[in-house]
Amino acid sequence: MAWTKVASLKALKAQQKMKVEYQGVSVLLAMVHNKPYAINNQCPHMKASLYEGTIEDECVVCKAHGAKINLTNGLIERKAKILFISMPTKKTKTYMLKVEGDEISIQ
Ligand code: FES
């Protein structure tokens, strides 16, 4: 499968997170320990934009109901909660990235 250039590493380092489109899907790029990671931007709980969330350690925390999703593997570190009730929250898709110079490419 071909690699697709989606962002500048310099720009991502400056912003720490950004939204890009890949094959018609919104993807969140985020820096974790100075390395870029890519994850489906739709929260696996109720599809809120993870871009609107906050980055904590190697995770993104969804602004809507607090699901905490590991950016490196898509696993759920903390389920979404509504009124103190934990909601089923599935693992989400991550993408492979390649960095060449200042170019970040996705596959
Ligand atoms: S939509 Fe993200 S936690 Fe509910």
C-alpha cells in the first residue's frame, strides 16, 4: 500500500496535534514523546472529534465524556462516562506513519 504525505513534522511539533484527511477519514495526528502518532479522529464512543480533546501522556482524552484512548495502539485506557456510568468504548484504529525529513506520510 502506498504512503500518502499528510503533514509537515515541523508544523505538528509546533501545534502538538492536528487533523488531516486520509482516504476520506478524519485522522488525528499527535506528538507523543517527540514522535508522531495517528489515530481515527472519531471517538469510538459517540463519534466526537478527538482533536477537540486533550493530550495526556501518550493518550487523548475525549472532551465529550472523558474516554481516554492510547494514541500509540488505540486501546481504551479509561471508558467514557455519562452520569457516573461507564459506557462501552471499543478500541479505535491507528495508522502507520513514516517520517522523511520534514514530511509525515501515512499508510
Ligand atoms: S464521544 Fe468520546 S467519550 Fe463519548
